[in-house]
Amino acid sequence: MHPSTASLPPTLVVIPTYDERDALPGTLARLRAAVPGAHALVVDDASPDGTGQWADQAAAADDHVHVLHRTGKEGLGPAYLAGFAWGLERGYAQLVEMDADASHRPEQLQRLLEGLRRGADLAIGSRWVTGGRVHDWPLRRLLLSRGANLYVQLVLGLGVRDATAGFRAFRAETLAGIVRGRVASQGYCFQVDMTRRARAAGAVIAEVPIDFDERTEGASKMSSRIVREALVKVTLWGVAHRTQQLRTALRYPGRARRSVTAAKGDAR
């Protein structure tokens, strides 16, 4: 079912799924209760556990729920990009990324939307700013996330404490500009790439504190391959970033000093 442009609410929440049959119903129910005016788009990668079929039933019973079926498992990034294209084509003003497993609390979506209302182009639900919290994570996961974000900041200088966060809201015009280029496709790497592209486009980025809960249903899709891909790509982006800074410093010393000063200000 396609919504008519005249009846669209401003917000579309994109929820990628692969084998989330146990987790999705509760997450979707909480989202509909927390932000009744928002629409949800389930982007299912042909889940063998029947997630897509359940989502079809939910959409048939609720005109605020929509489903986009894909032919196979291609990863988080392509699923989000497909969902973004669907939403941008239909004219939603704000597009949100949210996990299906309720690790992102739907009740805190209003915090991100308030960030946009206050002028941000991208509002990131951050675990690592004051007020942000992670619940029931093992030490290994904590160290991985903290270490990944520290490395991203050191290498890319984005001025964002949680560049790998997957709970975020974009203004449609900002998102449309970001996704025109080729965006990296997986996990941490996808979220970092979206963040650096937003920064490069001059977007106003706000981090708002959220609670992040360890999933209680289903299995995490995080893998060593995703972590390795992120490490390699972030390193390559960092080399390109620092090389460009060096070239600028050699050609325009005054501009380079101003750039370094601005980057330090962002980091604070």
C-alpha cells in the first residue's frame, strides 16, 4: 500500500530486517504507541523465518506500516539505502534509521525529532555523550564500540562521539544530497560513511543522549568481517582526509590553520 503525498506525515522510520520475526512485533507496537503519527517502513531481505510475511500482515491492518521486500540478504547499508529511496520518492520530510530488535527505544525517537526541530540536519542518538547509556553489554562490546569511535575521531576528526550509532534522523534534503554518491555498505562502516558525508556536506549534526539496550530476542548481525571492513575503510578515508589536509596546508597555510582550529573546536 502506497501512501498518498497529500496524507503523508513528516516522518518515516526505516527498519531493516533479516530474521527478526520474534523481535519486530514488539518493536513496531512500541513505535506506533510512542509516535502514532509516524509511518514505519520494514525493509526485509527475504528473511527465511517469515519476518516479511508477518510485516505484510501488519501493513494490511495498519495504514501507517509499509513493507519493502528485497530478494536476498545484502547487508544493512543497501537495505537502508533502498528504504531511503522509497521514502524520498514519496516526499517524507524526515527519515529515521532504527533497529528492529528494540535496542533503540522507540520511546526516545522524539528526542531525535526534537533535534531536527531545533535546527539539526542530522540528529544522532548517541550512547557516548552525557546522559547516554548502554545496558547489559559485555565488556568486549563496550570496548569495541568505544575503541571504534575513538579511532574514527582520531583518523577522520568528525567531531562526533558516536559516529557508529544506528539510531538517527535526517532531514530529507540533507539525506538526498548524501546518498547521491556511493555509500559504503555494511554495519559500522555504513554509519561512519553517512556521518562523514553529512559533515563534508556542511550539515548541522546534533548528538542527543539515548539508552541502548542489548537485544533480548534473535541474534546480533555483527561479525568479524563487518568489523574488518570498517577498520580498512575508515583507515583509507583517514589517509585521504589527512592527505587533503596536508595539500591544503602546503598550498594555503592560512586556510589550513583555520581548518585545524575549527576541528579542535568541534572536538571540544
